[in-house]
Amino acid sequence: FWYHAHHHGSTAIQVGGGLLGAIIVEDDVNDLPDAIYHLPEMVLIMAHVPMAELKNIGQATVTGDDLTTHADNVIPAIMNEFVFVNGQYQPEKMIDSGKWQRVRMIYSSLKSSLRLQMLENSANCEWQLLAKDGIYVSEAPRSIGDTVYMGPGNRVDMVMRCAQGGSMTLGSVNVDNDDFAQTEIITFSVMTSASAADGDLPRFHPYRPDYLADLYNSAASNVATNYVNFQGVAGSCTINGLAWDGGVTPVGHVETGSIQQWQVSGNDRHPFHLHVNSYQLGSLTGSTNGFHEEGDWHDVLLRPGNLGVGHYYFSVDTFVTKSVIHCHFLTH
């Protein structure tokens, strides 16, 4: 998981300036196969930094942020926007060949998404999907195509193994309007290992708590259907036609004990984020080559242009309070 600044009116400039971090929730040793539990791992916090936009935010609001206002004095013009990895620009990571690694990735951005691919791969690396937004896929690890989709606020856990010495560079390609392209985000220098290569990893169905019980093919009678529509133009964003008014007017109500079946429109342009309750994807159309499948869980989703999601399911537990739904473009 991750944490980030969340004060309304300051979120974009604070998160864009790096006020964020990782929270690792460890598994119980008995809940994973040994080969998965004991994997060496790395955390990659990928933060998109849009210097010109941060400067504009600093000038256009009451933040009075002189650092971002005058950033062009110290940042070369060629670095108008870029992705940092753990605070470094285009870092290099050393790993051994033939060894599985667990790679925990977080993507922080004001309003762009990544389509991560191995753009250079002389080390013959492969990857498989383990978890999204802190929840294991079932079954895991899952073979996927050549693209990892990360919208603002998404977390993805992969397992990765490189067959031979060489290098592999992760970069992002630009397909949709919101995708950020950077051909080199991080490079892995793969050293030839003297020890025997790891075998294939075991596949498993994860243990899950009750609030993550399978819902999308449920025949329960207490399913409540609700509709959520994201819309926005430059400078504004609405949910079901309502702009945020400080939390005075709710966009809707849900009842404890219910199973919610939501139909969401507009989240091909606005990443749909729901606090507290992760949601399960159902009635998928299109394909992302295994990265999104029926029954997957998310708490943020910016739909790629070739993916349709007919329903979003979640169960409402016993807590009676306000909860937040929002577009995860932080300038919205």
C-alpha cells in the first residue's frame, strides 16, 4: 500500500513534490507457498514529477510555494516532466540471473498513467502478475502479456526472473491521451549467477478475509445496483453531476450488510478510487492480455481504452460513517 498527502487544495502540489511513501503489509508465513514467501524483493516507488504543472499550481493558487515557482532555475528544461524511481532519475539496479525477484511497484502521479514494458531485454527477463492494489490475484502468479498498466495510485506486485546476463530496461509507451511516455524509467543490470537457476514458481489460490469474498458471480438477493458517472472539463470534475462541496452533500448512500453492484461511467478518463472498500471487477469486455481478469480486485482503476468493465462489486461491512469516492487525478 502507500500513503500520501491528502489535504484538499494542497494534495497535487504536495504529492507532486514527493510527499508519499510505501507501506508493506507482510503475509503470515503460513498463508503463502514457501517459494513465494521467501522471495527476495525490491520496492519501486515510481513518481511522475510534472515540473511545469507544479510551477503553475504554485503560481495559480494561494500555496505561495517558492520552490516550485522557481524550479526552472535549477532543473534543466529537458526535464520538464519525468518519472523518479525511489527518488532517482533513471536508476540502475543490479540483480543476478536465474533468480526470481518480487518487485513491489507504486505509481504516484497527478494525472498520468504508465504502460510499463520491457523496452530493452538482452537478459531475456520474464514477469508474472502476483497482486494488484495490495490484493493477490487468483490464481497467482499469473502469466500476462508484455504490458503492466498503472494509473495514478495503483500498486502492482510482480515476480521477475532474467534468464541470462545482460540488461533490461523498463519504460512506458504512450497509447492513450493520459499515458506518460518515458523510454527509460529503470534499468536492471543482470549479472550471470554461478548458482543454479530457480525453477518455476508454484501457483496458488490466496487466502482472503470475508470482505474479499468472491462477489461478481454471486446469486445473493441483497445486491444493490448504483450508478456512478465521472465527468470533467479543464478545471472541474463532477460525480453524478455534483462538484465537491466540502462533504456536505453525499452522492449516495449504501447500507451495511449489502452487496453493491456499481455501474461506473467515465473512468476511462477519470481513475475511479473508493476509500476503505476494494471492489471486484465483473462483466469485462476487451482484453489487456491477462492483466485484468474477471474477479480481480482494485481500489483504483483507470480503464485502458481497450477494456470495458460492466460491474464493480463490493460488500459493505459493519462500519457506519462517511466514505470517500473520488477521481484519483489529484488536480481534480
